[in-house]
Amino acid sequence: MARYQWLLFDADGTLFDYDRAEAAALALACDQCGIPFRPDLVATYRRVNHEVWQALEKGLMTPDELKERRFELLFAATGIQRSAAEFSARYLECLGQCSELMEGAREVLDVLKRDYRLAILTNGLQTVQRSRLDRSAIREHIADIVISEEIGFAKPAPEYFDAAFQRLGNPSKREVLMIGDNWVSDIQGAARYGLDTCWFNPCRQPFPEGLPPTFEVAGLRELPRRLSIAT
């Protein structure tokens, strides 16, 4: 019998290729809004977007505030004169259309679905994440998607995991594995909640301070083998 019954995946940067989707959505939104697209916009946007998402995970910002604030900061830094609210709405529409997967994601989930129940736990925005999942090649493999904007809490808060477990039928914690690329929200949040964790670490970064993961993988194709060892 498999050691785990549930595999809980983060979405962006774990199953979905967020870097590629983000750049494509930003360029498309700029084109639709008549804003000349410059390569430096992506780097600046990623910096301010990282800052506002950190604020959200700490409970210092709401999802609605985040949607506009990141573009207020981007436009202030780049001298663009546009409505942040209008651009945010267009960007979210574009991002919801980008469902590119990380390398090996579909093939690995094709294998894992035979022995495990699969769910997504994400701090992403509702309209974006549901649209992307519905358009993706892995939709039929996912039993549920738990989105922070819908439940009112974000990873790594224990209340987020409480709500997720309730949605999944309150499985035993020892039968659940959390898989994600974010050290704080995925690995530390799940570990402090009492779950085993798998750090998806394609850049092979050294472990930051905190609770160590149960194991790590540098690519999704390593996951079935590592799970067989854990059986």
C-alpha cells in the first residue's frame, strides 16, 4: 500500500510554468492596452509582484489590494501613465489563458493518478487559477483545487491548511504529502502543520533555515521514483 493517499501540489512554479505565462500575459496585456512593451518591464514587474505576494502571505494585504497595487508600483517605477485597475483586469484575463505546464507535469500526473488522489493548493487568484486549470492538460487528474482567495487565508497560515483538509474530507496528516517550490508557503507551512513535504527545487538551492523537507526533487519526473522509495 502506498504510504500517502493524497499528493497536494502547489500550482505556480510546480505544476504550471508561471515564469513563461507571466511574461506572455504581460506582453499581451501591454499590446491590448497600447503600451509599448519593453524587456525591462518583466524584471521590474517580477520584483514588485514578489513584494506584494510576500505581503499577502504575511496577512498585510488582501487579494483585491494586491491586484492593483503591483501595477501601481510597476507604473510608478517605469513612468507608465495608465490606470492600474484597468490594466490589472486585462492582465488577469490574459494570464488565465496561459496554461503552460512545467516539464514532465502531464506525464508524471498520468502515472501518479493511478495510486494517489491529487489536489492543488495555491495562493493564486481565483479567476486565473480556475481558468488555467480548466484549459490545461491535467484538469481531469485533479480532484480539487484550494485557492487562498476563495477561503480567506493564504499559505503558510495553518487556517489555510485547516480549510484545505476540510475540503478534502479530513484525511490523516500522515497520509498526505505537500509538493511545492516555495520554501516558506509550501514547505515550511506544510511542515509546521504536520505534513511530510517534497521540495521541488530545480535550481538545487541549498536548504534555507527552517524545518527540512522530507525529500526534494529537481524535476517532476523524479517524483514517482522517490514516492516508491517512501512506500
